[in-house]
Amino acid sequence: MMDSQKSSRRGRPSKTQAQIDTDRKQIIKVAKELFTAHGYEGVSMRKVAEKAECQPSMLYTIFSNKRQLLHFIWEDVFNDFSSSLEKCYRESLSSQKLEKVCLATINFWLDRPDDYRAIFLIQDQLQAPEDKYFVNSIQVNNILEIFNKAISDAQKSKQIKSGDVQLIISLLICSIQGVIFNLINIPEFPWGDTDTLKQTMIKTVINGLKL
């Protein structure tokens, strides 16, 4: 009985929640760097564990697989994105909400180029029948709802014509993504003044929606 008690005391003590949170933050930081540098296929859970200086077994207790780890990163970033966009929508004048939300989207990703690469340069691939694409997540739906509200406001104020909101969202996202992608991934090209480029693109698209 005494030997059993001594043996249990010699075991590694359980980590506190604060220690677990610290480990999680370090793993996320390292994983972002690896996904950005090597893409999804070039990263393994073992490589993440090595760079995070933790045991693979500990890593697997937090994230069951690489796709779950990647999706956690995406969810974390999109929560920040959603909060930023919601604040922009709430604080903008009704007549400027659509323009401001588009501009806030561009600025968010330009301020976080590594997050952009870790999300938009990696294709989401289903690995099991029960898996769902990240585009169907609550985080993405929150972003789309903000765009939906801004478009509806612009239509009510006659800033743009009435029409298929989903089509307008798709058009705006494709236009916005073009600016973000090129500014982040081809910085050596002489794009000119960044602010002028961003604002001119947004105004051009919105003016086109008046037709």
C-alpha cells in the first residue's frame, strides 16, 4: 500500500489550466508559422511538436489531428475578424456602412499577412464523411451576415440597386480578395499608393452596383 502511494506521488503532476493555455498559445503560434511557410501538406503534427518543444502525446491531447489544429487557427483569426467588422459596421454612418466594411476587410488582412496566408493559401479538404468545410462555420456565417446587413442598408438608402444579395456579396468578396492577395503576395509590383488603390476599387465596385 505504501509503495503504491509513493509511486503515485512520483508521477508527473497535472498541468494547471494556465499552463495548458500557455502551451496552446505556443502551439498555435508555431503552427501558424509552419503552415504559412510550408503549406498544409508540408506540416506534420510531429514537426509542430518539435518546434513548439512539446511531446507529440501532449499535442494530441489538445488537438486530435492536423486539420483540427488548422481549423482552430482559422476560427481564432475569424473571431478577431468578426469582432473588427462588427465594430466597423456599428460605428459607421448608414450611408457609409458598405464602403467602410469593405475597407475594414482589406485593412484587417493587410495588417495580418501571415494569418491571411495561413487561411486563404491553404485549401480546405474534407478527410472524413462527418467533416464540414470551414466556409460553413459559425465564424464565416457571422462575417457574411455583416456584409448582408451592410448591403441591405445600402439598398434601402438607394446607394445601390436592389438585387440578389448573395451575388453582390460574392462580387464584393472576389474584388476585395483580389486587392488583398496581390498586395500581400506580390509586393514587388508597383501598385501605386495603397490607400488610393483600396478606395478606388471599392468605390468603383459600389458605383457599378448602382446600374
